[in-house]
Amino acid sequence: MTKSAPYNKWLVLGVLAIALFMMNLDVTIVNIALPGIMNSLDASLADAEWVINVYILVFAISLITMGRFGDIFGRKRLFISGLVLFTIASLACGLSPNIQTLIVSRAFQAFGGAAMMPATLSILNVAFREGGRGQAMGVWGAVSGAASALGPIIGGLLVDNLSWEYIFLVNIPLGVIAVIAGIIIINESTDPTAIKQIDWPGIASATAGLFGLTFALIEGQRFGWSSPVIIGAFGLCAIGLALFYYIENRSRAPLIQLNLFKNINFTAGNTVSALLMFGLIGILFLLVLYFQIVLGLSAVKTGLVLLPMSAVVVLIAPLAGRMAERDGVRWILASGMFIISIAIFLMADLSIDTTWQSLIVPLILAGVGMGLVMAPVNTVIMGAARVEQSGAASGIMTTMRQIGSLLGIAILGAVLQTRLASGLVSTVNSTDGIPQEIKKVIINAINEGAMNFGDMSGINAGGMPDTAQAAMTQMFATEFASSLNMAMIVAAIFCLIGAIAALFIKNPGQTNSTCKDSNVFPKH
């Protein structure tokens, strides 16, 4: 049900665009600031991973539920509430005195973002119901792409010229303007057919399962992979996800309609989409650390080096959409994921002597692959569901992408931490000229994940000579680059799995027993 139509639908689009720009900007802008956050707040790599992953985790879990809240209680009400929460949480992030406060503030930021995201599409759909919807969707997509592409540049400028806090504080004026304009311009709408029941058991079990997995992967090095805490976290993951599957199959109003996965295109498409985000977020996370910690690039220069990849994605994606309509999607998606895998593999030869110029071609190649996948995979996923299930399919698609991002940072971060700790301990033990008591301090700091990247001052209490201190810093940079290479290879393997998954997708006109028997296969 909709109240009177907004008096200017393009003003509505403008308000939504501001909110969307803020949300998408915060995904990539934080990566650039991680080294500064780690140094300023005395944070470890695991702490830094939580700054990103707590946002993705909360966003992924809350997204579908918040979409249903909007249908029941009002899209405008949820959008404005989410925007207010996102803005206040951004202020809290920027004023955080320690890493723990920052992580908690990021969780509240994610709640606000999850409330806004589905409401933006629903409000846009209502505002443009009499025409211009395609053009509005194009603007919506362009704003998302621009925010993602500009995130590293804007983040770099803010970090280098002001400080890391301003990557969050920049949201305050934008948020205030959008809240005031939204209250005045946007009219309320609801869905009178929406099921009023909320699947709280499904939400709880999914949250427990994904949190257990994320905690185990991020904190495994700190607690020890065989410790009761980490084994318990993996157990929580297994139990939570098993319960989620059981609950969703029996719920009257499930959080996720699992029967959609009976369609091979839907399953394969979501697998490809998740692994695409695994590779994309993994590349950004790893390379930002490498450029700033090992090569010593400024934040803004790091953003400029990464810009060609984002720019190529924006250029290739529309072309890939037209190619898919003409030639079918299977080989386009498989080729795109394979190209990403090759590009990441080419970057898995990092050292302290690698130049940023040598990575431009692989980054452009990665952008080509991502551009080939992004648009066609959306078409595959949404085309695998009936029209009346498009809302549920869209929610699952977005959630799977967030889970792919979450696992990309958690798994690659775990590989990085484990390989780095092992390499550093081995090198320290075999290095002459370091007093035994200092070796013990260093190894304890390494095993507890407490070392600040690029800052060895905290381990010099025992009076290590300056020459030994410089050698330790050099050793750290060398081992860090080597560990990044291992993480890159893991990312390349996962993207290769995505290429294989794409081969299971059936082009329009093809059928198989799985699709034919599924009650979600599109009927013509």
C-alpha cells in the first residue's frame, strides 16, 4: 500500500543516491585506512580484520530481515531509521578511543546499512512505478560503482591530509542532509501482502553459525588452532548452520527460501557471485596492507594504484551484459572467473623489491575478469526464480555476496597470520646477534598476534642495537610479503573453483532434470 506519490521522484532518487553512496563508500574506504587504524589504536591484524568483518557479518545477517521489516512497518520509516543509526554510528567510529569501541560502532553502522539497503530499492520501485524505472536503476547502479571505485581515492586523501577518523566523520554532513531531505521528500509505503511473521530462530541460528566460523578463522592464531576456544567456535558454526537448515525447511516464513537452491542456475550463480566477492575483497584487503606496510606507499597513492582495476570493471560490466544476451552466460562467467584467478596468481610473487608499476597489468586483468562476471551473474540468479520470488532471490544473492566477502577476509587473513607467524618465529630463532631474552619477547608477541605491523619499537625494551632493530624491520617486511603470496595463491584457487562452478550454468533454452523438476524453474 502506498500513500500519495512523491511530488518529485528525481529528488527521491537523489536522497537514495546519497545514502547508497555512503554505504558503498564505507566498504572500500576502510581498507585504505587499516594500516593507520592499526598504528593509531595499537591494533593487531586480527583486530583490523574485525573492523571489516563485523560490518560484513552483521550486514549479511540483518539484510533479509530488515527488508521484511520495511515491507511490514514502512519502507520510509525503516530507511530514515537506518540512515540515522548509520550516521550516529559513523560519528562513534570516528571518535573511537580504542579498537574495541571502533569494532562495536562498526556493528551498529552495519545495522543501519542493512536497514537502508533493501529500502532504497523498494522506495525507488514505488517512486518510479509510472515510468523511468530503468533509467533510475541505471543511476542507482552507477552510484554504487562510483562509490566503490572512488572509495580508495577518497579514503587516501582523507587519511593522508587529515587522519583515519575522517573516513567515518565524512558521513556526518551527508547523513544529516539525507535524513532531513528524506523526511520531507519521501512518502511512506508498505506491502499489505507481506507475511507479518519474523523467523527469529532462523536469524539466531544463522548468526551463531557465521559468527562461530568468523571468530575461529580470525582468532585461530591468537588462541591456537587446537585450543578449546577455537574448536568450540568451529563446533558452534557446525551446530548453528545445521540448525539453520533444519529450521528453514520447516518455517512458515523462512528467512531464506532454500527451495530456490533446487535450481542449478540459482545455486551455481550464487556460488560464482560469492567467490567473485571472495576474490575482490581479498585482493583489496591484501594489497592495501602490502602497498602501505611493505612498499611504504601513502594512502592516496595506494588508492590511485588500485583505481585502474575499479575503472576497468565499470567499463567492462555493461559490455559483458550485452555479450551475455547474445552469446549466453556460461562461458562468459567461466572465462571471467578464470581470468581473475590468473590475475591473482600473477600477483603472488610479491617481495620487498616489487614495484607497484609491475602490478598494474595484473590489476587491470583482474578488473576485466570481474567486469565479465558482475552483470551476467545477476541475470543468471534473478532469471532462475519466478517473478513472485524475485524479492527472496535478490535477498539471497546480496547475502551470499556478503558471505563471500566475509570468508574472503577471514580465510585469507587466517592464511596470512598463520604463515607470517611461522615464518617470523623460524627466522627469529635462526638469527644471530639477538639476545635470547629479546627473542623470547618477540616470539611471544608473534604467537599472540600482538605485533604492530611496521612498528618494532615495542620489542626493543631489552636494548637491541639499532642495527639489529633495522634488520628486524627488514625481516618482518620480507616475511610479510612471502605470507601475502601464500594468501594470494589461496585466493586464486577459490576463484578457479568459481570458474568450474560457472560451467554448471545452463544457458537459456537448455534444461536438465534438476531444473525441470524444480518448482522454482522459470515457466514460459
